[in-house]
Amino acid sequence: MPETSAPPTRELAFLAGLGTLPALVRQLRTLGGCTAPIRLDGHRTEQELNTRTGELGRVLHHVDSAELPAGSLLVRCNNRRATRCPSCAEIYRRDTFQLITAGLRGGKGTPVEVATHPRVFATFTAPGFGPVHNRPDSGRCRCGTRHAPDDDALGTPLDPATYDYEAAVLWNAHASKIWARFSIYLRREVAKRAGLTQRAFAEHARVSFAKVAEYQKRGAVHFHAVIRLDGPDGGDSPPPAWATTELLTDAIRAAAAAAEVAGPVLDGRAHTFAFGRQLDVRPIRTADFTGSAELTDRAVAAYIAKYATKGAETATGTLDRPLRFLAELAQLQLSDHARQMIRTAWTLGARRELADLRLRAWAHMLGFRGHFSTKTRRYSTTLGALRQARAEWRRLQAAIARGDDTTGPATPDDDETTLVLSHWTFAGVGLTRAEEWLSAAFTSDATEGDPAHA
């Protein structure tokens, strides 16, 4: 049993008197440890329907929130941030791991032959905005200190007065556009090296990728990506003979160097954004991930999935939710660097020429408003498909628990279907103190037996 806080004795005694404790525990178990579930009031009815005559048959299942032990239907929050809901974030991480793995070794509807396609693991960094405290190979920072790995000073400017906070925030705001430009240039560079026109390239090969954004200690976004060369139909078709890992690597380096986005002109200063000079492109093989050894597909998937549940708050100690007013910063425990990044984003957000960047809405993310994980359509399965498999599995488990016949008739009647009527309204977020204690004390692993993670 996991560690729990002291039980709210009075509330638990009241529930025990009602005789609803066992049923409440069963309902809470369905949340799998979610700490901030959505509470819904309403009802849902499943009833047989003859589509030919329009006649209604027997009621198969009926749920009324007022009759549930918690008094509401409880639905997982599905927040990907580990700082907001560790349970839901863990499911998101596992889903991302499965999605990345399927594109590297096959499975989940992706053929195993993708493991033979040229593929690399690439990291794209941000440019510099001023010297920061770091741990170089020499071991001694420019400040003269040998920083410990967990030193809070790492990533903060050596001279905050000269650090280009404006460019740092605007870089984050344009990072997704730079990646989009890179993905266009990458296809051009691959086609050029294959001696093909851009139009002809689509008939011979396809570039597939999956990427995740990560914040560096200094608060700048960079990207980790698995990039793969396929045949014209994606992972379902073999790549052409000219498609090699070396060709792909060379094309990535050329496209990354050319990808550039024109930014705004502020107070007479023109901004142009591109990736930093540090670009790491490594072939994915089948050996270890550590040291100078070659990468394994499993290690790459685990590395990318790790960052799918982390935001700016993890790397820089900033916020995991939007600000309503800048004055809120005075009440928050933040580093001076994170505070200045947020303040800069908020200030820039007031400028009319930057309205499309919505910097105030994304000040807590230091200006970055892109998706943390994205992929091309043909890379592998989707997060939606994994969620659907999990939802179907849970429905099956619920039907078995009710004693329903899950095998179905051997020769179904085409005229028979199921009519579903439901109406739900938002009733709040979170658990009572008693529900929190019961959930922490009796909830097992949410993904145990989950087919999406098999």
C-alpha cells in the first residue's frame, strides 16, 4: 500500500455509517490514482433499439450520478504534466513511449519492417543569448566555480544585466515555426541528394518523424526528434535503395542550417531566429545508449517519453499554469532568472505588433506555445488510438464486472442496435479529503493489464 497522510477520521466514519465505503473505493479505483478528476452530474442510458421498427427494448445499462458513491461521475483529468497529476502524466508518458517505440520497431499497427529503415535521433538546440553558468568538460565554469549537477545557478546568466531576455522569449515563441521551416527544407535536401525534384520525391520516399520539446536550464526550448526515411507510403513501404542513414544525416544538417524565421522589428532592432550551432545527429542502432555506444530504439523512446510530461516548471522552476495578473509573481517562489523571463514575456505581450504570439497567455511557458509532442501522420500509431484501446478495455472490464454477456450473439440481428442517451454537466474538479485518502490508500497501478501498454 502506498504511503498516505493521516486519514480524515470524521469523514470516513460518516461514509462508513452510510455503508458506501466499499462502493466508493471501487469507483475511485477507476481513476487509477488521478488526483484532480473532473466531476460530472447527469445520467447515461444504454437501451436496445430496433432500427427497422423504431421500438425500444430492454435497458442494458443506466448510470445516474446521484446514485454513484461519490455523488458525481468522476473522470480522469488526463493532464500530461507530472507536477499537476503524476498518475495521468505517467499514462501520457507510457503512451508516448509506445508511440515512439512503434515507429522504431513496429507494432500497434505499424509493420516491423520499419526497424530496417534509415532513422536517426537528433537534438536541435537554441542559440545563445548570453553566457550562463554551466558545467563544461574542463569542469570549471567561467565564473571560476565547479558547479555541482544540482546547483541552482546552472543555466542562469553570468551577467543578468546584459543577458538578452527579449530574444530568449521571442526564440521560444518562434521555435515551432523554425521546426516547421526545417521540416520543409529537410524534404528538399533529401530530394536534392537523391537527384529528384520535390514533386518526384513524394513518389519515391517520405520523411517521417516524431519529436518532443524540452526546456534547457536557461529556459530555452530545444527539440529531440526521431527522424526516419520511408517509402512513398510511409512505414508500410520500404525506402528506395539510395535512402541511407548517412544521406539522411547530411540532409538534416543542411536543413537545420538553412531553417530561419524572420521575427519582429522592435525599437529598430530586427530579430531573426534559427537553431543553435549545437546539432547532435546520431544513428539509431541496437546497442547501449550510454557513453559512446550506439543508440537502442528502446532507450531513444524512453528518453523522448521522459520529456513529454515535463514543462518549463521542471527545468527552470517556473510555473505550470497561466498567470492572470503579473502581480501574482510577488507571491511565488521563483528564481530571479525564471521571474525575469516571465516578466519579459508579459511586457512583450502588451505590444500590439506581437499580439499574434499571445505572450501573456504563455508567459508561464516563457513564450513557447507549441505542442510538446508532435509527429507526422505516417510515423506510427496515435495517442488517440492508444486511448481508444484503453477505453474499450475498461468498458469490457466494467461489463464483465456487471455480469454482462461480452461474447455477443453468434449471428447478430442487423436490425438491432444500441441507443445511448446521456447528459452531463460540469460539477467541479478534485476529490474530498476522504476521497483523496481512500484513493491514495487503495488505488493500484492504473495501467496494470492495459492492452495499450502491452
